Amino acid sequence: MAVYNKNSRKAEEFINHEEILATLAYAEEHKNDVELIDAILDKARPQKTETGVHCEGLSHREASVLLACEIPEKIEEMYKIAEEIKLAFYGKRIVMFAPLYLSNYCVNGCVYCPYHLQNKTIPRKKLTQEEVKAEVIALQDMGHKRLAIEAGEHPIHNPIEYILECIKTIYSVHHKNGDIRRVNVNIAATTVENYRKLKEAGIGTYILFQETYHKESYETLHPTGPKHDYNYHTEAMDRAMDGGIDDVGLGVLFGLELYKYEFAGLLMHAEHLEAVHGVGPHTISVPRLKRAEDVDPDAFDNGISDEIFTKIIACIRMAVPYTGMIISTRESEEVRAKALRVGISQISGGSRTTVGGYAEEERPHDTEQFEVSDQRTLDEVVCWLIKMGFIPSFCTACYREGRTGDRFMSLLKTGQLCNVCQPNALITLKEFATDYGTEPTQKAAEELIAKELETIKNEKVRAMTEKFLQAIEDGKRDFRF
């Protein structure tokens, strides 16, 4: 029997089944223990220091107690603390991105994904480099600066050389005032050598969803193909970091297994990365299982309500206060609004989950990986965020200036990152509104920028921000601190 050890490089030791079961039993036993819950909440609460704000974070066991708690007033307190943490480290900024699907060829048998090998009804498609350019131009015309590329696992159609060629093509496209400045990569688990190649290609974050941390369920849900290997998949982030990738993104697909089990496993994975590599995950994503071609979510009996979903996000935010959190267009406008308040720092906008979907005038559905709930345009999402008091940010400066991995986290933890992030967010919002925004968005952005400029306490930083904002008015682009 494997023994729990967060410092181990073996999947069944740092994601230990017996430890998760013990954690869930402990959480159930103490879910109404007000004294313990108050102590955990006090530990999670942001504390002011001489250099800014500090958050202790929570262990997977402490966070699991909060997730199990059913006391209404304590749940409301969780939401309040989660929002305080979010504002302390990420402010009002919400980073914008879009997924770009390169190919739906796949050799795996994942039963929850329409790309699985046995699905003979879905049209298979792989973008040529000219088609990649067309997709990038369409995304640039929306105003996007940051992409997350996606592809099925297929050694012939989607080898690492194809992914690298696509990345090179994406970075090469300069259309009007448009540039894709950051490419994140969400592809199958691979080798240290291939991760080195991705790093050399200039990727941002390497993202890989675990889907489920329950090994028996994992193997059942992935009956065939290389993804069936639970250990190889779960240990991928260690290989990625060994290959020089210092920003990695975790996530599970909520709805496949019992959510409390997944929650504990997800936090144990974050603790493992921190213990072994000195830096935890750069991002955590929280996708929920959605309907798609050949996939009926009702066939899975582990779905979670919107209320539980919001609670999960708040508890993750308290447990890993410095980690970015992502929500996609899988979720509705209403759900995303709630999630933004309690922890989410990155969202997609104007997304299409089809291969080659952006270059089409009408939204295609025949190769969608999942149904998109929030089908608003990027401009509509940006205007919506502004009206809620958030600052939509298209900034990618940290990655281009080398503020990644432990350097990014150290700046974030000392509060220094806000000195550049808020100005850059305002500058890139001005850039978006000027180049791509509709009249209502331009007006809303101008009002927000004027208001937020007044909150920049450092006079030198404020003056430089104003200078860059004026330069955009004069036709210049791509400023960053």
C-alpha cells in the first residue's frame, strides 16, 4: 500500500487514496465544528504586513473541512474572505484569453469527450498552417492577445512537431494592430524532452487537466489509449517543470467523480508541486462536464449544483491564495458573475470550441468539444466586466519580461506585482477599446480608466501610465512595465 508523501515523485504517493479518504472522513466529522471552522477561516484571512498583504493558505484537509461545512453564515464568511483574498493579490483585474482548437484527431478512448477514437460521427479536422493563420487573424480582429491552444492526442496527426509549428505560426502573424503575445498550451502528457521544446518555443503556461484524481475511476473513464496510464498522466507536471516550464496549470473536470474527492486531490497536487519544485501551480481551472456530440452529462451521476460550484471556487481561493483561477465559457453569464467575486482571475470570451471555428462567420457546432454556455462576443464580455467594476486585462508583460515561476510568485506574495499589473491592465484595456471596442465599450473603458488612474498611489507610475495611454491615442502600441 502506498504511503502519503507530498515530496514523492510517485503519483500514488503524492495523490494518495487513503489520505484523501481520511481527509474526507475528517471533514465530515468536523463540518459543524464551529470552533475549528472559525480557526481555519482566521488562518485563511488576509493579514496586512509592512510590505503588503500575506495569506497563509490552507492545507487540503483544512480546506476540505470548509467545503464540507453546511452552516449558512460560515459559508457567507467564506465568500467574503475569498473575495478579500482575490482583491488583495489580483485586484479588480480579470485576464482575458481564448482557446484555439488545432485538431480533434485523437487516439484515446475518453468516454466524456467527443474526440474519443470510437466516435465515428464527428468530422475529424486538423488545421493547416494557412488555416491557423486565418484563425489567428480572426482572433486578433476580436482583440485577443492571449491564446490557449488545444489538440487531441495523436502521434501521426498531432506530433510535437506540428504543435511547435503552430506556435511559430501563431507568433508570426501581425495583422493591423493585432499580435498574439502569449500562447498557453493544453496538450497531452508528454516527455521531458518535448516539454523542453515547448519551453524553447516560447509558450506561457502548460495546462493539463487531471480529469479525475480517483485512480480506479480514471482508468475506467480512459479505457484505451496512452491517456489510460494514470501515473504517467498525473506525473506530467513534474516532467514539465524538469523540462524548464515554470508555469503550469492544474484542473479537474467536475462531474466525473465525487467533487469532495477531486477537491482534495487537486489541492494535494498543488502542495506537491510547491514542496518539490518550490512553486505551486500558476493556474487552476474549474471546468464542469457539459453536453457535447456523443456525450450526455446526465449519464454521469456526479454533477454539482451552481451553489456547490461557487463554494468550491471560494475554498480553492482560500487554500491557494496566490494561484490564478480560470473559468471558461462552459459556464453561463450568471455563474461566471458569481465566480468572479469569489476567486476567478481569468476568463475566456468570444470562445469557439470547434476546430477552425473562428474563421467561420456563423458558429459551427459539428466539431465542438463542448457546448458553449456564454456565447457573447469578446466586446460584450469586456463591457459586462467593466460595468461590474472589473478591469479586463489583455496584459502579457510578465511572461515577456521573465516574471514567471517563483519570480512571479515572490513578487505577487510581497504585493509588488500590483505596481505593474494594474497600470498594464489599464493600458491594454485602452488598447482594446481603441482598436476593437464598440462605442458603449469605449465609453465605459474611458470612464473606468480615468477612475482607476486616481487609485495609483505612486506618482511616477501614474505619470508613466498616463503617458502610455496618450501614446495609444497617438497610434503607438505594445507598452509594458
